[in-house]
Amino acid sequence: MTRRSLGCLFEIVETLVLTLIIFFVIQTFVAQPYRVEQQSMERTLEPDQYVLVDKLTPRFDAYSRGDIVVFEPPEAWVQGGSRTPFIKRVIGLPGDTIEVRDGSVWVNGVRLVEPYVYDGQPTTASEEPARWVVPAGDLFVMGDHRQASADSRAFGPIAQSAVIGRAWLRYWPLGTLGILPTPVYPAPVGSGAAEPSPAAP
């Protein structure tokens, strides 16, 4: 092999190595693709759709109520050794009091208006009223398809350290391409100004 051929081969190898390093850095620290496998976020996200997960901005911008996040499942919910990440919507922030009653979610005594909930289904059908206080450093998450979602109602608030990132772009299939907006809740959620709701027994 000639010196020129060796030089070309070296350049190709160098380019491939740099490409892999850049890909690794981007996927580890900036963004990564995620394939939706569960039904818990219908109709917002359907199974086999792909979203891009933002891993960079959450490092300096706190999660907001309404964000869709991808996170590592709690240990008790790992099935068959598979650690497929979960995807849910942030409902409660640190310090919030979350209640589920009368088919609705209440945050700090204020009923959430949730137009994204699957086909207008109630949050709870046969469950008794339940109440949680979100600890510091945690998030309370729920799926948009409430009847098909294992979420914080079952396993409690999740640690923010378990969150991989914020889903912000649905990019596949191409016909579904679009930004995933964070809803603006019309009620003064989190203000605690509303009349407090009765605590669950």
C-alpha cells in the first residue's frame, strides 16, 4: 500500500472516529431520539412515533407543569430486566399538593383544565380520592391516557435525577412532525389562592 493510500485511509478513519465522538457527545449531553412504546400518552403521542428529547436545557431551565418528560422507570416497574424509559406529563412540581378526585386533578386546591386528556376520559373511574405532596427534587407525572397509564398515581413522585430530558419535537412519521407545546393552564395553578379542597381520608 502506498503512502498516499495510507494517508487516505488514515483520513477516513479519523473522520469516522470524530463523527462517532460528536454523535456520542450530542446524544449524551444535548439530545437523543426516543421511540414511544406505551399507550399512556395517547392521543398526544401514539405508539411507534419518535420524539427528540432535549437533555441540554433542563440543566439550566427547571421543568414546568405540562412538560412531557422521558425518565428511567422505578426499580419496581422494571419488567424482565428491560429498562425501557417511560414518557409522561409533568403535573406536580416540588412542594405541590396533588389530589385526584371527582374525575379531575387538583393542584394546590385548583382544578386543572386538561384538554389533552385522552378522549375526555376522567382521570379516575373507580379509585378513591388520593392525595400526594411532591417532595423537593421530585416531580409528579401522569400519562394523558389516564386509564392506560402507570404513573405517579401508582409509584409516587419521581426523582428529577431519573429524568433523561424533555420531549419537545415529534419527528416521525413525517406526517406527525411538530413541536410538543407546553400547555398554559388558565387557572392560577400553584398559587394556592383558591379555596383549599378537602383532604382525602
